[in-house]
Amino acid sequence: FTSPYAFTVAEAEQMAAAGADVVVAHMGLTTKGAIGAHTARSLDDCVREVQAIADAAKAVRSDVIVLCHGGPIAMPDDAEYVLQRTKGVHGFY
């Protein structure tokens, strides 16, 4: 079982082509918590980028599972925000 991170559309395509079971759309360093990063994308930026990564991975292999992770997606409410605004993204890693 493989679940590689993809930081870009090209990486999502490559991981799906390599046979990854799951592609994790990674949005960078987590911004919340005691040691969170101080700069990151907005949740709305993440919605667009996660969707682009999901679309790219699924264009290569329609059965790949796509999860979101990182950046401002750190808490259940954050994940819910992204998941409600994307299609074909199965959950949070």
C-alpha cells in the first residue's frame, strides 16, 4: 500500500502513473499548533490546488484515492472546508 505526497500537478500524475494507491495533495507545512509555520496558503488557495492535484491524479488513474494534507488544513473544520469544496477528494491524511 503506497500513499505518496504530491506537491504539484506533475507529481500527482507521476505518482498515479507509478501505481500509488493513494495520492496525498500536500499543501506545505502545517500552520497551526505550537510549532506551526507562520506563512502558508489560504484555505481557498488549498481548495484550488487540491482540486488540481486530484484532477491530475484521476486523469491518469480513475481509481486512485486522493487525500488532502498540510498547510492550513490542520483541524477537522479545515478539512471539512476543503472537502466540501472539492470533488473526488476522499478525505484528510
